[in-house]
Amino acid sequence: MDLAGKTVLITGASRGIGAEAARIFAGAGAKVALVARGADAIAEIAGDIGAQAVAIPCDIARYWEMEQAVANCIKAHGSLDILINNAGVIEPISHMAEADPVSWGEVIDINLKGVFHGMRAALPVMLAQGGGSILTIGSGAAHGPVEGWSHYCSSKAGALMLTRMADKEYRDQGIRAISLSPGTVATQMQREIKASGINPVSQLDWSDHVPPEWPAKALLWMCGAEADGYLGDEVSLRDEGIRAKVGLA
């Protein structure tokens, strides 16, 4: 896919899926804005990519920072065509009766409010320019309870509803809102899940997880017309048909 002249902003771009997406989208010709709290990490990745990438330190849990990140992206690249809501956390994993309320809320601040902040900051820009794509990393946890994950399941269910809301309110104005459920991915988050030892997901073998390049490539595919049948819905990498369309083994 040729994304020359297009700009993508990726949250949580310091590692894992976000970092791979930055590289893959840049390889497709897009200008890339890497957003994360880890300033040094995104600066290094942006430096590796080259002049078409810019690093923007930001805590997406704070709306004003996300709003400024979008403004900085436009200042650097002149537009914002694709938003990838990728940033997410799962720690601390705990049963509800022992969960720390403050830490529980901080996960909601990032995984749910952070997605809203991204959409809220990007939508006026995209609507003014006639459209854009908003892609959000979802999870199977949005659809059912997983032991120890009350914060994560709740936040992912809410984030999927935000995708559906964006589609409901703005599809006819050119907004393409789609969620991606990548399955279990070989990232730092999976190491944290394994360390908890709480539920069956923590017992999976490392070889059961897909590499982060897979969801990154799926996100690129989702920017094309072939994915329009999934507007307001979720693409699942567990689906062999989707993997074939994306070109994954």
C-alpha cells in the first residue's frame, strides 16, 4: 500500500506493536508521528526511521497533552490522516477485592480515556480535511471476563464502544473507525501477564503469541478500501481469512 503524502500518529509507539507500526507505515511512505511517555525510546526509533518521523513525548491520559501532540504532528507534517490508538497497559493485574482503586483507575485513564482523548483531539482535524482513519487496538478481553483483568476487560470493552460511536456519528463525514483485536502478541505486556500467573493466558507458551509485525501489518491493511466492510466493527487476527487478506503466514 502506498501512503505517500499521508500522516499517521501512533500512540504507545515506544515499543511493541506501536514501534513496529511506525516502521511499517514509514516503509509504506507515510509521515509518522510517534507518541509515548518514553521520550528517549521514541526519539531513537524516529531517528532510525529518518526525516519522515517525529517523536512527540505525551501522556495520553491527559487530554491537553494529547491535544498538543496532535498540534505538534500537524506542525511537523502538515496533516493528520490516520490515528492509531495503540497505547495500553495491564498492570497491576489483581482480583477485584484486592485491587488498588487508584491503580485500577490509572489503567482506565490510559486504555479508555486515552483512546477518547486521541479521538477527541484528532476528529476536528480530520473532519475539517474531509475524513481520516481511526484505528484502535482492541482485545478479545472486550467480549468476556478474564480473571484478574477487571480493569483491562472494562477498558477494552469501552474502547470498542468508542470505535462504534465514532463510526455512528462520523462515517458519513469520511471517518473510518475500526478496531483491531490482535490476539496474544509477543510484547512486554505478555511478560507482565506471565509474571502474574493468575489466569490461563498467563500459562500460554511464548510460541503461542504472534509477532508484533503481524498486527502492524494488519493496521496498514485496515487503511485500505478492502477493510471498509469492517467500519464501526472489529478485525480479528484470529480469523484465518483476515490473515490471508493481510498476507500473513
